[in-house]
Amino acid sequence: YMGHFLSVYFFSPPARPHGMSTEELASASTAPILVKLQTYIKEHPGWLAAMRDFQKANCQHFNDAEEHSQEQMVIYNNYLALVEKQLGEVCAHYGLTVEQVHAAAKEACATDENAQRVLDALLAKAEFVNFAKKMLELKNAA
């Protein structure tokens, strides 16, 4: 779950709920967990580069067919594994467990409307179909 949260927030094009991008909503949030995540990403540019490099290296395997191949599912699962590894780096940096990050995100959503909007936008994009769509967009843009 948290891997999806980070994956979608940091590696997908911004959604525009209420006229603001996901990143703008997160920036407007004072939720400590979102502030920590943004700070880490800004201080570790290679973290984002690893995700973008993975997407660019694998987007050629996606097409607009209604059926998705087993190869595409393997790529998706490898991507999720990379996201989980990256999440582990963030957790280690701040001395947090994934469970603590999840609890902090849940708490932020209960008290911060912008955090809730970020989570809503992220969850809407966290499925394989949306990953495949993003990969196809990258392929077509190349």
C-alpha cells in the first residue's frame, strides 16, 4: 500500500483535483510525513532518477491492446519492488518503519484536507491499468 502511495505521488504526472497538482496539494499540506517525503526527495535526486530510468527502460513493452501481457505484469511487479526498495531508503533515513509511515499518512488524512486529497489522487492512480497507461504515454512521447 505505501509503495503504491509513494510510487504514484513521485512518479506519475500530477493529477488535478480541485485545480491543484498532487505535488501542489502535498506542498500545501503541513502534514509532517508529506514534508519529510518531499524533503528526502529534494535532497536525494538519484532516488527519483531510478524510477524514471526504470520507466524509460521498460515503456517499449507496453501497447494499447486491451489485454496486458505477462511480461507487462512482470515489469509492473519489478517496478513495485523498486518502489518498495526506495521506500525502505526513506524509512531508514528517518528511522521509521513502513507501518509508522502508513499510520502517519492515515493520521495526516484525518486532519489535513490537502493530505486527504493527495491520498485520494494517489489511490486513483495506483492500479496496474494506470501504470500501463503511463508507460504507454512514455513510449509514445519517446
